[in-house]
Amino acid sequence: MNTITTTGHHLAAGFAAVCPKAPPGAQVHVDDIMGYVLWGVGILFLLGIVISIGAVVGGRVFGMPHASKAGVVGLVMVFVAVIGYLILPGILDAMLGSGCI
């Protein structure tokens, strides 16, 4: 039983030294894709804010309280998403570390 455990530890230590590595020249494409995603998410945040403010104003002007409530909920959800967008990458970096398995 002890030799099996020791062998398992040696195998696990060997696998722990493996770190993923991108192929040469891939970083340029990854940076492009990440830039597109960053701009897309920013545009979606702005659209969410504009549409939510429009729902609040439209609900007040036309006397539709449900539209106003939905607009307020939309604004709150956009701000929660923005906070999550800023916080979650740091949490993932802390959990994953250097990326080595």
C-alpha cells in the first residue's frame, strides 16, 4: 500500500511540472480576439445602460410603472455585471495561479 502511494505521489509530481504553452505566433491572434471581446462587452454594457434608462424614462412618461421597474432592475443588473467583470478575472488568476497543472 505504501509503495502505491509513493508511486502515485511521484506521478503527480511529474504531472505538476507540465505547463501549457501556446504555439509560436498564436499570441498575436489571441490578443486580437481578446481585444474584440473587450470592445464587444463594453458596447453591450453601454447598450444595457441606455436601454434601461430609456425604459425608466418611457415608463415615467407613458405611465407604465412596470416598464420603469424593469428599467431600474436592468440598470442594477448592468452595474452588478460590470462589478463582476472587474472582479472575476482577479479571482480566477488567484485560483489558477501560473496555469501549470
